[in-house]
Amino acid sequence: KFTRAGFSSLMLPLLEDWTMARRSYENLFSLDSLLLYSTVCGTGLDTIPLAGDTDERALGALLLDLAALAVKLNKPLTARLVPIPGVSAGASTQFQFEYFANARAFGIQADARMKLFEM
């Protein structure tokens, strides 16, 4: 029997996958669906472009959701989230970096995430 170590599963690095980046403009997936996909993914939320005005409490709530999945599934899930100053949710990134594809920046639905468990 071998001890599990590292990542060995489906990987969905949005900014490093030209097809996924292109599909982001077609609204075929949301930030929540990417979180759902992370349950069968080896890396979690990987290279996701976020709006530059992302609320830190909403970002914290998203990270708590990811952490809860990691604990429940007993596997490491990371978050390589990329808030981009000056870019709004739905707008395109403008990377001049050969290893990143440009994609639609995502917003975090702060109200839904933070009010769900409000007393």
C-alpha cells in the first residue's frame, strides 16, 4: 500500500488552458461550477482571473468553501486566484505573458456566500 502524496487527478488551470479560457467568454461555466468541478479535480481553483474590486470577505468565503471541500474529501485543494486591478467582472484580461491565455474575469457573488448562514 502506498501513501497518497501530491496531486493526481483532473486539472483545470483556466489561464493556462487556451480552450477553457476561450470557453469562459461563452459563459459555459461560472466560479461556482469551477468550485464544483474541483471536487473531482486534483488542484482546486487554479489560475482563476478575478475582478480587481473583489471584496476580501467574499474572497474569504470562497476560500472557506474550498477548504470545506478539501476537508470533506480528504484531499489537498489549492487556490491560485488572480485578482486583476482595473478589470471588472465579465471583462477580458489583457495578459502579455506567453504562459497565460486571456479569459473573462469572474466576480464573486458576495451577498449569496456571506448571507447564507447569517443569523
